[in-house]
Amino acid sequence: MIRKRNYLVYILLVISLPVLSQQNLFNVPSSDITLKGKVFFQQQFNINRDLYQSNTTLCYGLGGNAEIGLNLIALNFDPKGSPLLIKNGDTANPPLYPFYTLNVQKAFVLTKVFKLAVGTQAGLADCSHFGAYAYLNVITAVTKTQSKIVSGLYYGSNSFLGSGDRNPFFSDVPLGFQIGLEQTIIHEKLFLVAENISGKHSLGETTIGIAWFASKHWMLSCGYQFANPSSNTMNALVVELTFVPAADVHKRIYRHGHDDRRT
């Protein structure tokens, strides 16, 4: 049984490694695809009394519902300590940080309602240790309520996520669950964003917040991250600044069956 479960991990990694990702809601991949020839940028700050964390994403649209990019993840600062920048390259005490990763994402439009996306972030942490976060998402666009729902499975190496169960049901299965919601409050202007990543590792969390289009290309998001019970993450204020290359990207959330083909 364990061998069969491991096969699931290998399959997920094999299909993900050629198509690394990502754009995020807060931490859950949104599975939006940057349009061909366009550049997407997202800067996130997690702010806690004892720790400040920076996460940076840059993506370039390849066309054919694919994108490629770079990430600088878990750049941690201690506001009270010395040195200010905190690094961890000790594999006996994961997760490692910061991480420098390649990202690429590939989506497959199934219908006007459903889309499939596969991806991972994979790269090197301090002391050149490898790590990866791989996932498979189903995206549901509900036009009537202007809702976008993301649901999927993920696998993360210990070097990337740290130790701890990946899901609350089977402690020996290295796959976890992730889910996200983007719900329109004011049409094309203000959105409710909620997400959860299962598990007790360093990314096991629930975040709830809002996203506001301050202009055609700039979105400001703010939320609060709640650690899952017994997880190794932190409660924190989350702030994101996002550059959206397509002025109508928010429309694509609900019409991806058409607009994601405009490459």
C-alpha cells in the first residue's frame, strides 16, 4: 500500500517538474496564466511580531496556456535580532530558507466552467539543497455568482515545507489538499479571497482577506493568516502587491474557457 501511495507522488512530480508555477491567491496557486509575451509580478509580505517574511514571484507568458518564471521564497527577517536576515541550511531541521526557485505553469481548458492546471516550484535553498512543491489543481468558474474555486492536491519536500503531516486523514500519505475561493464583492473592483492548505508543516494555514484593483494593472491584497491546529506556521498579517499585465485579467477568472486561449 505504501509503495502504491509513493507512486502517486512520483506521478505528480513527473507531470509537474516540466511545468513549474505560480501566481497565488495568498499561498494557494490561483492557476491563472500570464498571457503570451506579458510579465506578471507579485510581492507578498507576511508580518508577525517576531518575524517578517518576503515572497517574490515573476512570471512570463509563453503562450499555449503556459508560463515560466522565478521565485524568491521565504526571505525571512528578524526585526529584533542580529543578523537581520535569517537563513537555514540545516537539513536536519527543515524547512530550509530562503529558496530560489524556477516556476512554470501549464493549464488545460476543459470546458467554459472547468480548467485543469499542473505545476510546481522547484529550486535550491541555502547551502544548495534542492526542494520542490508540486500540485494539481481543478479550477471552477461560476459565472452566475462571479466565483472562482480552486481545489487540488499538493506534494512538498521536507526541505521546502518542513516536517509534519500533509493531511488530517492519513499521516503516512505525503499528499495534502489545498482549496481557494475568489468571490466578487464589487464587480471588477473588489474581491473576497479565502484559502486553506492542509497539514501541520510550515505552510499549513488558512488565510482570509480582500483583493482590490487600485488601477487597471495593480492589485492590492490584504488578509490574515491563521495557522492550522498544531502546524509549524505562524499567524500573520499578509499583504500582497500584484502587477496584472492584462487590463481585463479579472474578467478571465469567470470566462477562462475563452480568454485563456488569447495567446
